[in-house]
Amino acid sequence: MASASSRMPERADADEEITIMATFPHPAAKENIDRNRGRANYALAFACLIAMSATVHAAKRDDQIREIGDWTVTASRDGKGCFLTREYDRPGKTTLLFGLDGDGTNHLSVLNANWSIAPKDQLSLRFRLSNGGYAKHGAVGIAADGKQGFVTSFEAKFPVYFAASKVLDISRGNVPVEQLGLDGSGAAVAALRACVSLRRAPARAGEIPKDPFAPDFAKPSKR
């Protein structure tokens, strides 16, 4: 069993060091996460761009939506996972989306109607949670629902840090981008994980499509 305080070995070839401190059920633990950035980060962000195209325009069926305080939990239209949505009452109506797939992949997107980010713009941003942050973290520009913004991803433990945080500060160099309150994120992430678990459940016979390889394979067959 890992100790309450664990530290990943430093990488000699790491471009930067990102320090994350998170509170767990056991005594407070500190994680030093050394990760390579650069082209690999942007490639990953482009993969997230594809994933977010499904979540931003996800199905708005009542049976797939759950309200958790200020958060909305919705199943992704592609059936691979679920995502959280929260809109903030401020100029441009900032929207935060946090998606989690069945394989543990996560993707974070923030959009605002006033922003001038162009789709596929490559960005370097700083993300700061209550107990740690990510400096010079790569993101990619996107546009959806009349808003512009960016999408990025983080390591597998990020949902834990997100759930324990009260605020998410985002900046571009010395320029502040957003300061988003995350009150209630703990319960919201718990509901998000539950939603993802349901997506992982084996399909029942009546839910297996007649032709799983058809373009609309996600729809159950009519027998």
C-alpha cells in the first residue's frame, strides 16, 4: 500500500515539473508529477478535440441528464463516457465541460461567446486548482454552440484533484482567462463516475443493435 505522501521519480528529460497537492481520505498527500510537454501534449489535445465534438453537441434526452446542484451530468452521444456541464452567469456566458470516458481518459473544455480563439489554435495555458496547478499546459481551440474556447486533457488522477478543488483559475501568461468556482464538484464527479460505470455495463440482448457496424450503431435494434 502506498504511503500517504508519494513522489514520482523525476525525469531527466522532462520539459517542466508540475506540482499537484490533493487531499485524500487518508492524511494529506502530495504528488509531484513530472510530465513531458510539447508536441505530444498537442497531439493529445487534438484527440480531445474529437471527443469534445461529441460532448458539446451531446444528446439532450431527459433520461440521460441528471442535475447535481449547479452541475449537469450527461451521457456522451458516442456512448463512450459522460461529462459534466456548468454555465457561469457572466459576460459571454462561460461554459465549463469536463468529460470522462470509460478508459479513464478525461477532457476539459471552457467556452465563452466573447473569446476570439479560432478552432485548432494551439495554446499554452496555466491551470490552477485549490491545491496545485499546471503551468504551460497545452490546449487546442474549438468552437461550439456559438461560443469559442479550448479543450485539453490531464493525467488519470485529475478528476480527484478537480473534485477536491473549490476553484479553477486559468491564465495565459500574465493575462487572466477565467476564474471558475467549483463548489459541489465532489458530488458532481461522483455522479460522473457513476454515469461512466453505467456505460461500461454489458449490453442486454435487447440493446444489441442488429448491425453493430452501421453508422447509427448506437441505436438499439427493433426486433
